[in-house]
Amino acid sequence: MFDFRDLECFMTVIEHRGFGRGAAALGMTQPALTRRIAALERGLGVSLFSRAQRQIEPTPAGEIFARESMALLGRAQNIRRMMAEASAGSTERLKIGTRSSARYAVITVAIRLFRAERPGVPISLSDPVKLLELEQLRKGEFDIAVVRGPVDLRNGLRSERLRSDPLVVALPAGHRLAGNTVVELGNLAGERFVEIAAHRGYGSKDLVRGALSEAGFRANVVQVVETVDMLVMCVAAGIGVALMYDASRELPIPGIVYRPLRPKQKTIALHAVWRADEGNSAIAPFVRCLKEAAKSLDDPMQTDVVLN
């Protein structure tokens, strides 16, 4: 009915949101890719993509097929890797993928701790494709990821919380409230806000909007950014304020201060995530090193309320 190449072609169209870009990524012509997907649809007896709009979107059946295809491809990749490692006589290596700002502090410290324990284990770092960190993890492109916010553990993933950071306010150093030890959330009404895009925020945008709603006002958003790095830079430049976690140890950029909020806010968790069927014996000790490194960043503002 279909083979792994069919699944790879289908998932590439999903990831690149179009047949033209998907064909280029696969090294195929667009007509050849279109014919292959059409044959797959005939074999399955369903339409996998909606072609009513100019942008290709998966149908409900396509979304189910994408979820199952991802799991199958990930499993196949794991099997190929494990066989190669068994042939080479080693199953220990570590490839880490993350776009989190934790890579500037937690992950680097954890790698040093891990290398002290297991100096013979090869380690490499990977910068995942934006929005596809967990999908790439499922497909076996790296062994472990570190992400902030709620994690979807469906389709064969496991996770462990490394730390939880409370929502605080980031202010330009010369801001009228920068001298306060605690900032009343209601005093931010009327301020200009910078916020992270919903698709990059892993739940933080909803947390921010909910906190402001409870305080009785909506954010006057003057800029939306893609990364925490850019969020911090915008605040430091005086473009606006932001509700976020305290990133001062991960991103020590001058011109910005972080202040706890009153009332106390919920937290955003930092997670290590890996495949549930992963046979790599380096995962468990590295997670332990991550937890030790994350604990070293603890500060007095941390609370016990966790965002689930």
C-alpha cells in the first residue's frame, strides 16, 4: 500500500507546507512528488491534503496519517541507528538538539559535568528547525531535546522537568518601575509590551495573556518576536516591557532588569525530552547532569506553582 519513501515524501510536504518546496527538499520534481502523493491517497482511499486554498493543509485524515507516519519514521530511524551502533560495538553517543536559551547556561554546564563523568562518549550539538524540535526528535535526528513549556508526549516521547521559572516582568534599566523590588501587575497597564509569537512560546503567551486578563487589562503589543534572545534585546533597547521568566543568567544582556510580580504568578517549566524507546545508555546520566546544572541556576523568586 505504501513504503517508507511514501511516508518521507508526505511528511516533507507537511513540513514545508507545499509541494514545490517539498520537492526541492527531496531532490524531486514537483510533478513527480504530486503524482506520488496522489498515488498514496488512492491507495489509502482518502484525501490527505486540502487543496481548496492556495496553501496546502492536511485534512483530518491527513493529520492522523501525519501523526502515525512520524511515529513509524522515528522508529525506523531508531532501528537503523541501533543496528549501526551494534555493528560498531558501541551504543553510547549523545546528540543534543535545542533552540532554548537554556543552551547558553544549563546545557553547557551539563555537558561539562557529563564529559567529566564519561569522557569517551562523543557529544554533538544540533540547532533544530524552527517549530520542529519534537518532530525531529521523534524521527531520530538527535537523542535528547531541551524545551520550555508544556510538552506533547504523544507518539513515543518521555520527559523530565529540570526546573520551573516564575513569570516576572522584564524592564528597561531606566524604566520608572525598575527601582521597585516587586512590581504590581496592575501598574503595567498602559505600558508598551513586546511578546513572543504564539507558535514559539510553548504556552508562555497564553500564560501572559491570562495573567494580564486577571489583572483587568490587555497588553498594548508593539512588537512580536520569534525568540527569547530577541525578546530580551527589545526590552533592553527600550522598545517595551515583557512578561517572561528571568533569563539574566542565560542571557546576561546589559540594560535590562527582572522584577518579581505581585500577585505571584505561575511558572514555565524547562524539560528534557527523549524518545521512550531510546536504547542509548548515555541519556539517563546526561539527564541527571542537566538537572544538576539547572538546579545551580535556582533563585529566590522561584515558586512551587507549575504550568501544566
